[in-house]
Amino acid sequence: MSATVITVLLVGSLIAGWVDAVVGGGGLILVPLVMILNPQFSNAQALSLNKVAAIFGTGSAAITLARKVPSARTALKYAPLAFFGAAGGAVIASSVDKDIMRPIIIAMLVAVGIFVAARPSFGQTPQPKTVTRKRWLSVLALVAAIGVYDGTFGPGTGLFLILSFTTLLGTDFLTSAAWAKIINTFTNLGALVAFGLQGEVLWLMGLALAVTNVIGAQIGARMVIGRGAGFVRVVLLVVVVLMATKLTADQLGIGLN
């Protein structure tokens, strides 16, 4: 692997770490980049490389945000669901038809974008909701489902977690982002364990990418803390548009990779 390829991957991992820390979706940057520059890699190897980098980046962002948002530590009670959901998703990843999944995810992204754009106040200030049994079960179900999604497919896991917590619990985007980073750390870990047991992880390269991913994640986490919920909302909308465009291009075979 040439020095140029290594440098591009390291920079790409840094950018992915920043995006992940702010709103999620860094895998949409790093996974295609790995596959473009290393066409000999299998899909599982590319996904596992992203998981190695992301678990360190997302974990470091989670620690930084949790110091600012103490309530985020409550998210740890959902960690086992996130872990085992993602591990299960990673195991079945090879049997999932991504051409079927993409249109569903595109539709979800468009719906999210329209919803957030049409409601400027959404996620800007906390609007705590009483955690009823039904609401609590809904959170559990969504965390488990998003965990499976992260292990199977992945793009936008953090984004979907942020929207779920904001909608169901009435937290603002800053608090939801902190909760999402903790849960996303465990979905990354679950998927990584599953990929590791299958012998698909390229550890040396993954750890190198993890270094710059952490740098990007720390920059992103501090920007979230400094600029607040409004900043997260803007980045969320931008990421939604970019993700929907990229996935639509993949579905149509345009190849914007």
C-alpha cells in the first residue's frame, strides 16, 4: 500500500470521526473510501476496518460529551441491547440484500430531513416527557433495531439514535447526541466482536485509522459542546441530504463512490 493511499485513508478517517461525533454517518465516508482504494478487500473487511476506527473515535466522543451531559450515562442501561443487536446484525450481514435495504433507508432519511426542516424548534430545547412503560419499551425496541441495523448495514446509526431519543424522550439535540455516542460505541463493539470471530478484521490498519478518527471525533465533540443544539441540527440536515444522495446513487448504479 503506497504512502499516498495511507495518507488519504488517515485523512478520510479523521473526517469520518468528526462527522460521527457531531451527528453520525462517518461510515458513509470511510467505508466507500476503503473499498475504492483497496478493491481487493471484501465487504466485511471494509466494514470491520470502519468499526475498529469508529469504536475508538465514538468512544472518545462519548466520554467527552458525557462529561458535559451527565444524564447521558443513563444510556448505559441500553448498552447490552445495542451490543447484541449489532453483533447479530454483523453475523447476518452477508445474507442481507443491500439493494432491498437501500430504498427503505433512503425513504427514512427523506422523511427525517423533511420532519427536522419543517420544525425549526425540534431538538433545540429540552422538552422532557414522562417515561411511561410504553415509551420505555419503544426506546428499548428502537435501540435493539438500530443495533441490528448498524451491524448489518450501518450508515447513519448515530443520526437515527439522535432522532429516536429526541422524539421519544424529549431531549435536545446536544443531550441526544451524547446518549447516541454511548449507544453507538456499544453497537460498534458488538459488530466488531462478530467480525473478529469471523476473522475479517485487519487490526493493524484499523488501529492506524483509529488514531486519526479519535482526533476528528474530539474536534467534533468539542464543537458540539461549544455550539450547542443548533449546530447539531444544521449538520444533521446536511448529512441527511448527503447520505440520501449517496445511497440513491448506489441504488441507481451511478457510482458516486
